[in-house]
Amino acid sequence: MEAGARSLAEVYESEARLVGDLVRPETRMRGPRPRIEAIQDLGPRDHWVDFASPLDEPARAMAFVSQGLARGAKIVALLPSEDVERYRERAALEGHSKDLAEGGLALFSIDAQMDTLRSSGAAAVFILAVQGILHGLGAEDAPETWVISKVTSGLLTRSPPRMDLALRVEAAWDLLLHPFPTCVYCPLPLGIPADIPFATDLVRRHRWAALGDRAIAVGIHTR
């Protein structure tokens, strides 16, 4: 029990240092704002990272889903196979059964794509895979496409963690964000297994970062 308490304390100490670093003036941080309020302002070409426990993650993602659907967007969730049913159950609980049935909300297992990405170590593989998935789901026919991506989470939480590849993947989203009306939501676990400089670099590659019920505009992305 004492070891568990120390581990939890270390997680929150790490996240506090990360948020403290992001608050420095040179980060162009705006906020913090209530998380739910910030999500309601999301639009095309926004890039959001959300820190949460695995148990809370599907419920937190539903605010992003609801906002995208309200804008007429197609929602595509790129998930490890073990998370697909958890997201499906939560979406149904939130009243999105019809969206699941009609394809407005598509849950896609990316196990095979993740294996290829890890073995190749090339972000180009990630770009081609995502483009193929979106094309296969008919996302280009929607006025906007909103993507929940657990690609980076998978690179950081499975052994060995691929921090270098995670940064390249996050940078590669630019190639998908700018030409098309795409909004991206990246769930990450609390206490990502990395040092603070890496974590700060990772978060700055997003436009918004959320921890708990607060969100801050931190990154380099602009609409």
C-alpha cells in the first residue's frame, strides 16, 4: 500500500512539473479554462491531448465525440482492440447507438497498423495507414473528420516505449491537419513513461492539453 501511494504521488508530481513548465511565458499558454468549455470551442485543425486514467478515458472522450457530431463531422476512433468494446459501450450509454449503427461514429482496431509502425519505425507508415483507414471509411465525404487517436499512447505504454517515434507521429499529424478539415484528440495515460523535457515537447505539439477538469492552450498549432 505504501509503495502504491508513493507511485501515485510520483505520477502527480511529474504531471505538476509538466504543467508548470508549460505555464512559462514562451509557451504562449492561454488559460486555463474549464475542459468542457474548451472542447466546445474545438474546430477543424485543432489538436488536443488529454491526460486521464484508463478507466476515465472513454467517458472523457465522449465530450469530443458529441462536439464533433454536433458539427456534422464523421468521428473515427483509432483504438487498440482491447479498447474498442469499452468505447462502444460508453458511446451507447451516452446515446450514440444510432451514430455507431449508421457510421457517424466508427471504432477501428489498429493492432495490425501499430505492429507495422513499431517494426518499421517510420512515421510515413503511420500517415499512409491513417489515410487508408479514413478513405476506407468514407471520411472524405464528410464536411469534417474528427479523429480519436491512441497511436501515440500505444507507442509510449507498450514495452519498449518508443519516445522518438511518438514525437515523429505527432509531428506527422500536420500533414493530415492542414490540407483537410480534421480535428484530432489524443488520449494519454497519467504519468507517461518519459522524462519531463520529452513530455513537454510532446504536449507542445498539440494545440490544447487537458488534465482533470482544466484545459490550457499550449501548442504550436493554429487554425
